[in-house]
Amino acid sequence: MMASFDVGESQKFNLRAACLIMKDGKVLFQRFHDSDFWFLPGGRVEMMEDTEQTIERELREEYGWRIKDKKLVWIVENFFRLEGRDFHELGLYYLVRINGDPGPTDEDFTGPENISVSR
């Protein structure tokens, strides 16, 4: 169960945790193939899961990566419209270092969940 809920038929609240992953002066972004919106890797927090566990779970599920170090750097309140719904999102953003090499640095690639990734 995600820490996310609907408010009527046209609004939604999300609690999200995400990662700022940098290498060689580049930042990792991702998007779903059918979307024009790019975002930092991460996802919605599950009930009774702390946000550090969320980013560890998401990076493991989406890329098979393990986190070496993490530090909370931003808390962002975001309002946006997507697919006809208004979203109110509270995001906790962590600066993250990955164990080993986090993959390509100069070209887009596709992750296991059919997510496009770009630096």
C-alpha cells in the first residue's frame, strides 16, 4: 500500500522519495517511454516504509543497483497536472552514491521496468 491517496476524482496526493545520482558532472534522469516528462529515479513511499528504504527498494527494483552512501538534501513540495489529474506531491530527495558503476554515462539506456534513462 503506497502512501498516496485520491482526493475526489481529480486530485491525488503522493509521498515520494527520489535520488540525485551524479557521475562525471552529469545527473541521471528517467522517463516512461510513453511520456514527455523526465524525473529523478525513485518512487512512492509504501506505508510503514521510511524514505531511505524507499530509494533502496526502487533502485534495486528498477536497475539492480545497491546504494553505497545517501544523504537527504532536499524536501520539495510539488504541484502538477498529469493525465487530467491535479497532483500535490511531497518529495524527499537524497544525494546517492551507487556501489560499483551506475551504468552508461553518455547515452540513453532502458531499465528493466521499460524506463528510459539519460544523463
